[in-house]
Amino acid sequence: MKSIAAEGGKKSILIDATCLGRRKTGNETYVRALLQAWSRCPESDLEITAVVHPEYQGQEYPAIRWLRIPNRGFFSRQFVSLPALLRRERPDLYHATYWTRFWNPYPRTLLLIHDLSFVSFPQGFRPGEAWFYRTVVRACARTAAHILTVSGFSARELRDRWGFGPEKVTAIPEAVEAHFRPAGPDWIPSGERYVLYVGNLHPRKNVAKLIEACHRARQGEAGGWKLRIVGQKAWMTGDVAAAARRCGAESWLEFTGYVGTEELVRHYQGALVTCYPSLYEGFGFPVLEAMACGSPVVTSSTTSIPEVAGTAALLVDPQSTQQIAEALVRVASQEKLRGEMRAQGLAQAARFSWDRTLQETCRLYRRMTGAGS
């Protein structure tokens, strides 16, 4: 098979897109949105190849070349199949996410690292898992030609935790996809009053604390409201179940599991307020998605989240049940405040654009490959 490195003088970029269609949430959102942006405005001096798993059934944009590799598990895929594909295709740049073969590495690798939660928040991982990530991802980062991350916070983490300076790391913020938007004029509210949480369930997301805060907040509000949790169970979710039992939450707590994009948008649009009290984030997609859909947001004052939320959300200490509860009561009980927060949130979400993210990423591609020089 002909190398992709010599198509009409273009510089070839091979992207690991094997997360697509696998409900990998943040990783999948990033890759899908970047490829969608490319399909809208491809660059004339670059050529993109996306590598997916054999079962992928999503959209394949004609402006992108698509390849499939065997789906034989994580280790085989990352350390055997993808390296073999790279030897065969010889792209000018390989854009990987977290993982690449760190022994005999591909010399032109751009490694995307969203965050270092496995370093800074190891208690949120199963036994041995944080050690494995710390050891292997750090080895991958050391051998990569350059590291791409998604926030100023994560860039500082890479500097402070692993010693990678600005010559090694570039931060390009993510954005919100176009289907996250406010309800149209023909939208009919369901009449339900609910606080919304969106995200996987694991310790870093702090969902047990949210349940406790909602229990406290509901005690002082006439009529009450529900807490709707949208997302799939990931790992170590026992604290969530225990909090629900302690708070007697059976009548006001809903778990939807994983939902598709259209349903997710409707949940955001109908929410009284979206609450995202995460303890650690590299970016924080749900904050921006909620704002783009017109939902007021209560979220954490820590890690990357203030970069994303700006002044459009109520920021709280995620460790404080009292602060979360007070913020929820304040937003839920004040219609005028909710209106102001909706307007501010829409303006904040509009500051982020996947087209702009793509443009900045392509500039980095050119810098690394010499395209246009």
C-alpha cells in the first residue's frame, strides 16, 4: 500500500480515532468534534487519515481518509497494531491520545493528554490503575515529539508534575459541538423541575457529595425538585449508592444511564440548573454544553473549570456540601438570576469554537511537519 506521506505534496496527519463509537466521553468528544470541524473546512496543505476500530459505524466524512485496524484489545491495538500501521503508512505526523509505543517510538508523534488526574487524584482510580497510567503515560509523553493539552491548567500540571516546559507542551482549548443549543420557539417544557448532572460516575466526579447537597437544599424548598443523573457507571460507584440510601433519595433521584446526543440536549434544555461539582478536570465539557443549551450552571472553583466557566457560572468549593446546597437553592429559587445566568452562559459558550480549535491545531501540525515552509 502506498505511503500516505506523498499524496500531492500534502503533509499527512494520522489520527488515532479508535475511541469513536466506544462511549469514551471526553476522548471521543474531542476526536469526533475535531474531525467534524475538518470536514467543514479542510486545509489544502494537510491530509487527515483517521484510524478506527472495525465495528465503527459512525459518519465517515469524505474529506478524511478512513482506515480500520483489528480490535484485539487495548495492548494489542496500542502497542502492536497501530505501530505496524505507522511503519506501513509513514505519516508526517501521528496524533495520538495518551498512548503510543514508548520503546522504539514513532519519531513524529503529537501526544494529546487531557489531564493528569491519575497523578493528582490517584484516589479516584482502582488499585494499580493510577500507577499504570502514571508509569506508561509518562513514558509515552517523554518519547513524544510534542504534547498537546486542552487547558492552561493541564499545561501547568504537565510542567509542575512532570517537568515539561512550554517548548514541549501546547494548550489549545476544546469547545462545544453545534448541536448543543437552546430550545427553539416551538419547544414545550415538560413541567418537570430538576437539577441535572451529566458525566460518568466515578469518585473524581463527586456525585455522592452532589446527592448530599441536593438533600440539604430540598429540605428548605417548597415543592421540591429532582436530581437527574445522566451518565454511565464507570468505577468505584459504591459511595453514590450509599449517599442515595443515607439521604432517602428514592423519590427524587433519577439515573438515566448513557444517553444519545439528542436526548442529552433535551436534558440540558429543560434543567432548572446543571450542577457539575467535579473534584478534578482537565477541561470540563458538561459545563460548556450546559451553557450552550441555556442552562444555568453551578460548578467547581478548582482545576480547569474556572477557565471554562468564566464569570457565567456560580463557582463553589466542591468539597463543601453547604456551598453546593446554597448555590442550588439560590439559582432554583430566583427566576431573574436564572435568566441572567442563561444569557451569560450563552455568551461564554460562544467564546469557544471547534473551528478555531482546528485552526490552532493545524498551525501546530504545520509547525511540526514544516508544511507551508
